[in-house]
Amino acid sequence: MTVQAIDLKVIEDQKAEQVQLMRKAHDYLEKEGATQNELEDARKFIQQAEEIDKKVKAMESLRDMEMAQNADLLEAEKAKAKEAEEKARKAEDLAGFKHIGEYMQTIYLFREKGVYDRRLEKMRNETRAAGEKDMSGVTGTLGGFLLPTQQREDVLSARAEASRVRNRALVIPMANRFLEWSKLDLSQGALNKTAFFGGIIVYRTAEAQTIVGTRANFKKFRLEASALHGLVYIPIETIQDSPVSLEAYYRGPRGFGGAMAWREDWESIQGGGGAEMLGTLNAPCTLEVSRNSPAHFQFIDAVTMYSKMLLSGMDVIEWDMSQSVIPELMQMEDTNGNNLWIQMAANNVPDRLLGKKINFTEKVPALGTKGDVMLGDYSWYVMGDRETFELDIDKSAKFEEHMIAFKVTERNHGAPWLEGPITLADGETQVSPFVALN
């Protein structure tokens, strides 16, 4: 509650009265032949003006304190309002549920017990409004309930933190099932002609010579979102007795977010297209380098791969290698038979090759298999993302074990946006943002 501060007009009126008293005293004191009574009146006017001055100063001091107190109260009220607004926002983000475990329990009670909770209706309506009904016709899903905003953001955050490709790719939100746009055609490279401007050619002419027109060539790029499902079996007793413990299945890098990030990365490398993302290992734009010695990775292989790399994105080019390649790296020799890495056993495992970071990952094939070593720039990879998560349950699959299946579904897709390698202006050299050892 604020304090009513002294009205500024009251203070101004007092100051005006003080000025009038000072003028009267001034006139009497300046007057020639002023009488004794007039001099006495002048003294009284001065005394009254001094008293008003003291009163005005006290009023101004009090007003300052009152205004300061009001400011503190106003700030406190603002903070309180902001806190209430934040609580309301969080409540809305959670669709009225205390946590994801309560949400899962509510879906369980609705699906299996017929216990209806009005909070679920909002999530079902949002699902339909977002076009998920049409999506379910394509993907075969029965259509469940959207995750509340806050929990969806938690899963997205965990997925983003765990994903290598997503953090480097061009990620485009998809308003519906299809993502389609025009892209420059970079397949027009030839001798003395660059491919990087889609067919636009700039050249000089002599005076009065006719200019030959050129134009940029475009191609269509299209992605169709498909469903990526995560499935986990949970004891029914956990749903009934301890829903808060279900948080771990949805939040953090060990939950659905991390699992989906792993699958996205794997598909971005090894996916075969169609319902899966098109992985760089199987993409037509990827250049393959035949290894110098079967089942080995030698320095000449690395140099050859690097020579095939599109070097426009020097700061984002990285190696992806199977962990089974580590012995090859640590024993890698130059042409004179000298070990390139390990002079002492105490030295660390190499983390860079030809200046580019090495990522050891299980998402590529084992040593001796095509793709066991890959060099890539994933800024040339496109992901279309529906940015929604759907949750549903089924207890029939593990009925005899008293388990219930929780399924989370998201819809996205991805592919390199190049259709083939790029031919440089020397007319012979082909490069690509993705190079694989064969």
C-alpha cells in the first residue's frame, strides 16, 4: 500500500505566500520616512516568511521520504506482480500440471481408467490446431497429447546440447508436413567457370560489343517430415505411486532428449533417406576416397580426403571417426616411417588432424568399413523441424509384466542440400562439404 505524499501544489502555495511577505517587508524597509509601525510590520513579515521557509523545507523533506517510500513500495509491487506473472506463465507452460510425472499419470488414468481431466483437453485441442491430425494420417500414429511448453523446451534443450549435427546444421521450423524452397544450382562448374553463383557469369567486353545475358539457375529443395518415436516401459506402480520420479525419462541428456539427439546424429550420417533422414554417408553429393591400404587409415588417406573437401567453411570442418580408428592414428607414420603423433607413451591421443577437430563417435561404421573416417561441414546440412512432441501410452504390449509403455513422438527430416559434388573452375577438381573414406 502506497503512502499519500504531500501535494506539490500545497508546497508551491506556501512558497508563493512567502514571496508576498518578503515583498511587503522589502517595500516598508525601502520606503523613506517609514513609520515605527511600518518597520514593526516589516519585522513581522520577515519572521512569518522565515517560519514559512522552515515549514516548506520540512514539507519538501517529508515529501521526498514519502516519494522514496512509495518508490520502494511500487518496486516491491512490481516485483510481486512479475513473480505472479511468472508463476502464471509457468503454470500455463505446464498446462496446469505440477510436473511431467503428473501429466503422464493423468494420461494413464484417462487412457486406462477413463478418469477425465479437463487439463488434457487443452493439449488435445492444440494438437489438432497444429495440424497433427493430418500428420497422424501420414505417419500412422493414433494422435496423443502434446507435451506442455516447459517440458517440451526441456526436451528440446537436452536434445540440442547432446546433438553435434543439429548445432551445426541449418534448422528450419516446419509449419506443416512439407518444407520446400528454391536453392541455387551449384552443379554448373566447368573450366574457367565457377559453380558458386548458380550460373551467373561476370565478364568483360570490348567497346560496343554485345553483352550476353546470364541468369541464376535454381532447383527445388523438399523435405517431408516423418515421425521419430521413443518408447520406454515403466512399472505401473511407478505411475500410480511416484509420478514425480518419471521426470528422468523426459529431462536431461539421459532421457528422451538425449536419445533423440543420438538418433538424429546417426541418421544425419548413416540414414538411408525415405522415412529416415538422408545421411551424408549415402548422399549423392558425398565424395568417396579409396583408402591406400585395405582396413587401414593412413596419412595419405587423410591428405587425399582433405584435398576433396569444400574449404569454404574452414572453421566448421571436423572429422568423425570410429573409436576403432584410434590405433591407426596413434601409429600413423610419415613417408619416412616416422610416427606423426606419439613420441612418448605419456602423450595424449591426438585430437586434431590437419588442423581439424577429431570427434570419436559410435555413429560411424567400424575401421575398414566405408565411412569409418569422414570429413564434413554440417552447415551444408538442412533439418526441417516440426518443433512439437506428442505423448501417449499403451499397456497391452507388456500387460503380463505389469508394465506400461510411454511413447514420445516428434516429426522432422533432414538432408544435405547439395545434389552432387561441386566442380571447380579448373574443370577437373571436384569438392564436397562431405568426404568419406571408402
